[in-house]
Amino acid sequence: MKLIVGLGNPGMKYENTRHNLGFLVADHVIKDFGTSKIDWNHSSKLKSDIAAFEIQHEKVIIAKPQTYMNNSGMAVQLLKDFYKIGTQDIWIVHDELDLPLGSMKIRLGGAAAGHHGVESIMEAIGTDKFWRFRLGIGSSHDKTHPVGRQEFHDAKDYVLGTFHSVEAGKVREMIKKAADALQIALEKGMEIAMNRYNTK
């Protein structure tokens, strides 16, 4: 069994913000997976919106925590305990301010790099040894795009802002790429997904 968790904040106020990239990817996976319709179900017990499907005879749980970003660990811990999932079978999808817009890095473990949702998960489950699909929302090193952490006294202003119209194409492409990477990782293994999708 695999647990895929897209990070974000619940509510319409945050719907299209940079910090909700994990939610957007989770929605894309559910919308595009297979031919049968998969629905989100809210679980107050697990503090998450949850959907489930099977791929190659393995059950996959996909979740969007409803705890707000900074308390993501609470939901992940509840999900982990309920489904009895090992930490390396937990895959977290989240925005990454320290990567350029449109880039993606898949890795096991590592520092949270100031991402409070990831910090919360590490604290709750007591380890950093879970897989992370890190999606770049930072500087593209291009003057036509907004820049990331280095230009903000408070990164919160940036991550809780919405994507600019000039970023829309890259964002759509990144969401699709992340959903495709998740599917390849499930079907063919993480190493193949990393080789194919990690930004060089």
C-alpha cells in the first residue's frame, strides 16, 4: 500500500495559491486516473479528504490534509497509523520555494528547507525518511517572472499568493509532470521516476 499526500490549505481562499500545489497535483491525479470516476471523501477522523484506487494490484490512498499546512503532520500521522503504512511508503507532494518555477526533484529524506508542512510531518512521525515530490515555485532566473524567497522579508507573502498569468503555462505543465511522475513511480518504481522526471 502507498499513501500519497498532497499538501495545501483547505478553503476557497487558498485554492490557487502557490502553497496549494500539492492539492492541485492530487486533484489532477484523481481526475486523470484510469477510466473510472474516483471521488474524494472527507474523513473527520483522519482530518483529510481521501480517495483510493488500485494500480497493479496495489492499493493507493491519496489524501489532502484539512488541518492547514502548518499542522500537516497531524493528518499524516493519523493516516499512517490507520492504514499501517511504513514511512518509505509515504509520498509527500509539496511546493518548494528553493527550486525554480517548473522544476521537480524527487528524493527520500532531507531537510525541510523552511517548509512548515514538511517540518510538521517530520516532527509528527519522527523521521525524514519519506519520499518527497518537491515542485519548484521559486525564481526562474528570468526577469519576466516573480522571484522567490530571496526577495521577500517573509516568504509567507509569496507562498500564499496566487500564480501570475505569465506563470500559468509552466504551472500547468508542472502539475501534469508531477502527476505523471507519481504514476510512473507506482507502475515502474521510484528509481525510474527519478531518472525520468528529476530536473537536471
